[in-house]
Amino acid sequence: VSTCTDLPALLTQVEKDLPMILVMDLNSERGNVNNVIKDIRANEKTSHIPVVGFTNMINKKAQDAAVEAGAKLVAVDEAILPQLPQLLEQALEVD
């Protein structure tokens, strides 16, 4: 497990670490998370890594935009911790 709060550096870190999954806060004030998700999807080295996004329940626009950008799943803040094992299992399923 590692964390990254520097969105511009995230793709570089993902290329280096090649994590099994990414869990991303869609409400980040540090930059456009959806652009990073698109970059991850477009990169040959990282395109296979599933992305799970989380945001507040009222932010349907952010949820839809993240899925459009390439997030495999989007969960609401209130559900992310109680349902984390199920979310991880579902995100790691092979398409």
C-alpha cells in the first residue's frame, strides 16, 4: 500500500509501482482526477490497473465522469470502508 497526494506525479508512481488496484478520491482539490484516470487508461504500462473512485453521494456528476474516464467502480464515501472487501474483489475481477 502506498499513497500519493501529488496528482501530476501519480502516473509516474503508478508506472514504477504497478499496483494491483488504485483507489482515488474524486473530490481531490489537487487537480483533475479524471484526467489522471484517462492517462492511466491510455498508458500501455498501466491500462490494466483497475481504478476505484470514491466521492460523496450528492456528486453524481463526478461519479459519471469518473466512469467515463475509465474508473471500473465508483463508491460513495459512506460505503467505501464498510464495503471495501467487496469493492476490491469486484474491481479485481478479470473482464
